[in-house]
Amino acid sequence: MPNVESESVYFLNAGAAESEHERLNRQHRLFDDMMQNDLLPPHISSALSNSPTPPKIVEIATGTAIWLTEIAKTLPADAELVGLDYDTSKFPASLPSNITLRQANMYEPFPSDLHGKFDIVNVRLIIFALKEGQGTDLVRNLMTLLKPGGYIVWAETGPLVGSVEPPSLAWHQFQEVNWKFAKKVGRDLNLPIGMLYYIKEAGCVECDDKAYPGNSQLYTHNAKDWIARINFHVKAFAEQSLRGIISLGGVEGMTTQEEMDELVAAFKRDFVDRKVNYVFIRAWGRKPEA
């Protein structure tokens, strides 16, 4: 797969690394609840537990490795877990002994010692790093990490597939800024809907996906504090996004610190007790046995 400057598309690295580290960990817990606390699709978890060999899992764009840390708690001690990320600045200082973190660019061939090694490749929230036209080639590159019969699991959401109730002018403006920036840098706007197509097109079998509406949490044990959690997340995500967009040159209507501060202030006023109708989609497919 040809080298591409994917780092020029991603806009969530601006500002203090510690704050972004905390935001990513809160985000993981929020989206994990959305997906019914299934770190993997249940049928894939079942296949992994029935494997005659110790599980081997690699996560792409691992960030703070919070997903790997959580799934390690569900696996036997001899499981081997690897996290890969282009940006190593958010790697935690300490991890369980069976988790290894390494630097790697998902758009370039992976180190040969990782080829054909893993039962599962897990990918989450690369929506802001994927350029148009890269999806199928990316999946093909990820498949080089899998054993025959191994699974790719890919989960995404994003502001362009969300809405709020009651409507918010701040949210509408943020969606417009995000869309303009995505068009400016050539980001793939087919995500999260296009994941299943890319996985099929790359040659996987037994492909499927599932949508998880976030506000279904209002009918679970999480209902009491769900509105507060999602509002807190939206404000933090919007501020980090706008900071990054400006750092990469901005778009019409969002080029200065003053414009950013004005919209962030509007988010703080608007997002106190709004319902946020996010949809999280997880797709998967299996590398053919032969």
C-alpha cells in the first residue's frame, strides 16, 4: 500500500497530550456502554475462547491502549496483545505484561514479524484519519496481520451521523465546520456506513455489521447519568476538534482563536441536558482460510 500523509488529515492531536489522553479514555467507556459492553462481537469472542492456541490480538490506532487493557482482563494470561499507532505520544507508562505497544503506520506494510500472526485485528475510530479511496486498500493491509480464518473488527461513529434534541445551532455549526474540513482534506465521508463494503471488497468472508444507537442507554442501568455523560463528551470532543482544525489551517468560518472560543462557549451553554442521537456501527469480516 503506498505511503500517504494520513497525519495531515487527523485533527485530534492538538493541545495538551494529558487532556487528550483523559478524553480518549472517557470516550472508550462511553462507546463501550453504547455497544452493550461487548468489547468484541459475541460470536467472535466465542470463537476466540474456543481456539486451541493462546489468543493473539492486534489493535490499530490503539491510542491510550484502553481497549487492549480492558480486553486483557477477559483473556487468559498467555494471550498476546499488541497495540500499533502512528503517534506514540498517548501510550501509557505502564501496562499488563502481555500487552506490547509499537509505532506503525497503518497505510504502510507492517513489520514482517507481525504478518499472519493474529486471530483478531481490532480497529476503532480512524474516521478522522482515512482519506477517500483508501478504505479497501487499508483493509487489505490489515489482513496481512491475520492468520487464515482470523477476523477484522472495525467500529466507527462521527458527528456527521449524529443529531441533538432539542436542535442546537452550535451543533449545526460544528457539523458544517467538520464537513468543510473533511472536504478540504479529502477525508472519507462514507464512514461509518462504508466499512462493511470495504471489508467485503478486500476479500473477507462472513461479513456483517451492527448499529448501536447511543440513546438506547436511556433504557438501561446507565440511564441516570447518561445525558450528563454524553453532553460532557460532546463539549470536550467539539473543543478538541476545533482546536485541531484551526491548527491545520481551518476552514471558512473557523480560522481564528476568537471564532473557536465563540463556538466553544455556545457548546457550553447548549450542552447541559440535551439528548445526543449518536449511532455507533461495528462491522466485521473473516480472512479466508485458504
